[in-house]
Amino acid sequence: MSQIEKLISVFSTSLGIPEAAVTDDLQYNSLPEWDSTAHMVLISELENQFDIMLDTDDIIDMSSVRVAKQILGKHNITFE
Amino acid sequence: MFFSQLEKHQTNLAVVDQQESFTYSQLAKCCDDFYQHIRPSSSIQQKKLYVLKCGNDVGSLIAYLTVLRAGHSAIIINRHSSKNTLQHLVNTFEPEAIIDGKNWQYPDIDFPATTSGSLKIHTDLAILLSTSGSTGSAKHVALSYENLNQNAVSICQYLPIQIKDKTLCSLPMFYSYGLSVINSHLSKGACCVLTEASPMNREYWQILEDEKINSIAGVPYTYEILLRLRLTNKALPHLRYFTQAGGKLDKDKVLSLANYASEQDKQFFIMYGQTEATARMSYLNPANCLNKPNSIGRAIPGGQFSLVDEKGKKIDSAHNKGELVYSGANVMMGYVSLSRDLAFQKGKQENLLYTGDIGYFDEDGDFYITGRKSRFLKLFGNRVSLDRLEQMMLEQGVNVYACGNDQGLVLAVDKKSSDEVIEEQQLKSKLSKMLAIHHSAIHVMLLDELPINDNGKKDYQSVMQSFKTIGH
């Protein structure tokens, strides 16, 4: 599985939404499925799947799929 | 009582929110001004009931205190409650007015047409709080002025609240624990910093540092987030203590927090309570957090615990399980479901509360909860009545058994009960929306037949058994 496929799969399972709905523009709190509880599940899945440790600011800042990619980029995970 | 004696704390800072801050004298003046908006037009002095739509802001606090100071009663609800919920409340309790005090100088006040104006309300009745968040029933807990005051006074005796303290009030005001944080600090003359921000928001952490917050309060879910956001890596030098109630926090999380507290010279208070007891019934001595992380400790000052067996006989020996019974001046007046219940003609119940929780005490007299007699779950701090859920599903033509534990809801569905094909994922996301609970905490099993035990009763145990065997 490529990194981008992995990312989409994590978002899709954590938020309980179809993979097709996972676009760069998808934002925190923009749909009922991405609420604070789901955000915690998402963070924990990202940490497990990509084997990283996110800090307080990363977790709070992760307000969209696009930003998630940037934050994972800091951990040397790239999506191109 | 704390609400009638605000003036006595004079120039102490009383409340802060994003927009404004007031001393106790100013807060009292605001309440007097606010009263002009809600004062009944009739000259006859009659006790009224108001619905208060609340958020965590100064205006909501002013509205609440004003109603108490004037000797009226209030149903305290979430500002964002649905129109249906509100209409239901109006039909059921015939309130004088519905008030949103957010903009306290020009409050939003709605006088419903249906109010008869002849509501009989018991002189002691202060507030009504809902017993269930998501499954929406009319049943409310009725608390007296004395209940609110006694619990606040008792809390001040065991928590190290100081007069110069600032506490962060992030739990909702319409939730008994959130309200008790406010009441106890006003009772002491300390300061409430009100916010709608959760630990998930940058604002929450900003306020912690900027306002030099001395104490925080949270439910298990709050601490799960705080831990995940690495609370334990932060020194927060002003934070002296933090409290947890509203359900059982996992043992390993209790230990993480207890270790953090001991390393950073802070105190961690685990508490136990129910809305039926105004808010709080017990606390664990912070010195015992590390060696008794599963305990709820002992009754708060002025309260008393006992255990009774199935026959109602008192249990006197350690490690024997029974239903936890609490007595104290903070035990509610009773439940109300109709407007005529507000008169409490049968008088107040004795100060005894059968908690519905099953537990035991150890040789030191510290209590532990092991289960629950009645059928409801607490998921992410939301109370879900299993019987009510079954009924709601049945109304939609689906026969289900609802069971589970505080980690998740398990729903066994009778496949043949509906004409339509029931799809697991679809049902999950529907329930997730209906109960406002993350889908990961909802487990659905489609069965050909719902199991019945030898007594002809619903066999929840076998449902839980097969749920565990299919690998959860």
C-alpha cells in the first residue's frame, strides 16, 4: 500500500466515511463524523499506522487532510 | 446561601469569560439588573419556573444566579438543545419563560403562549436537570436551594479551593458536575473562568497558561484527551490540583495522572457522584491514587455511604458486594416528569439515595464500584438508557437487545423483525448520529433469533458472550 493509500484508509476507517470522501479539503468539524472523539481515534490510528508520535500542537493543528499531510511531512512521510 | 451572598466577597474576582470579567459586587449588581427583564408582570408574588438556555458564559451564569436569588426555579438546558426538546419541555412543565442570557444586557426572552400561569411549585425547588442526554426523556432531577448549597459547602471542605483561585469551567453548566464546580467556587469567593473550549482546542491550553488556572475538572473523556495531548509533559506551574468524576477512568490513565501529580507537586482527586445527589458523593484521598486507582474513596463531609444486599439488609463486612446507598443533605427532592410533580405534595423524600451502583468497601473503608443495577451505559460521558434505546428501535420496527459496558454499546438485532434488509454499517452510522457517539463504540450483531434464558427473559449474558467470542 502506498503512503497516500494508507492515509486515505486511516481517515476513512477512523471517521467512518467512504474513501472517496477523503479529499485534501476535508476539514475538522466540517461533517458530523469528524468530531473531537473521531479526531482522537484518527490521531491514534495515524500514530499506529505511520509509527510516529505526534505532539500537542500537531494534534490541535491537524484541521484538514491537507494539513495532516504537512504534519506527517515533518516526520519524513511524503505523499508524492 | 452562596447565590444570595455574592456581595459578601466584594472585590474578589468572581467570573471571567472571553468577553468580560466581574467582581462579586459587580456580579450581584448584574443579577439585580437582569431581574428587571424577567420580573413577573403580575403584582401577586408567585413562584415561577424558567427554562434557561445555557452555555459557559457570563450571561448564562447571571441568568442562573438571578433566578435563584429571586426565589424562582429553573430548568437548565443546553443552549443548543433541539426545537423538539424545547417544545417538549414547554408542553410538559409550562414554564413562565425561556431565557437565553448570553447577551445579558439584552437577553433573549420568549414567553410561551401555552403557560397557564397557575403552576404550583414547591418553595424549596431550585433547579431541574435532565437525567439523560441523548435518549431524551421528560424525567428530571429536582434539586432544592439547600441541595445546591450543602453540596457546595461540602466540596469546599475537601477540595483545597482557595479564595484567590481561578478554576477552569469547561464542563457544561447544564451538567451537574460542571455546575457544582461553579457553585463551590462561588461559595468560597473564588473565580470561575468560563469557556466553551475543550482540550481539543488551542484556546483551552491558552487559557490554562494566560489565566494562570489553579484547578481543572474533567470527565474520563476529558482526561483521555488531555493525556493524549501530552498533559504530562507540561509543568503548568499554577495548576495545583485537578479533579475527575462522571464515570470510571481506566486504571492505567489514573496511574499516569497520579504519577504526573506526584512528580509536579500537584494533587489528583478522583470523585464519584450523580445528578441525583446534586453532583458529588465521594472522593478518594489524593494520597491513595497510586495504591488504590480503582477506588472512589469515602463519602464527602456530611454524607454517608452504606451497602445493602438484595434483600435490603445492610452489609457490614469488607469485600462483600451490595448496592451503594448514600445519605446526605445533597440528595435530591425527587424526580419530576409532569408539571404537577413540581408541587411535591407528598413532601420531600428522606435524604437517602439508592445509587443503582453495585460495589464493596475494603478494610480501610474505601469504596469501589464494580457494576450497575440499572441498565444504562456511559459512553464518552453520555448516558445511554438501554431500555429506552430498545424501545426507540422498536418504534422504528426493529427488534433489538441493547447491552454492553462503558467501553461500548452492543446491539443484537433480530434480522427478521424488519421487512427491510438491515445493513450493519448503515445501522451503525444511524445509531452514531442518533446517540451522538463515535461509531467505533457501537457494535452490531445481526442474529436470526434473539436469545431468551430459562426464565423466559432477554438473555443479555449470552449476547455479551457471543459478542466476545466473535473476537472483540
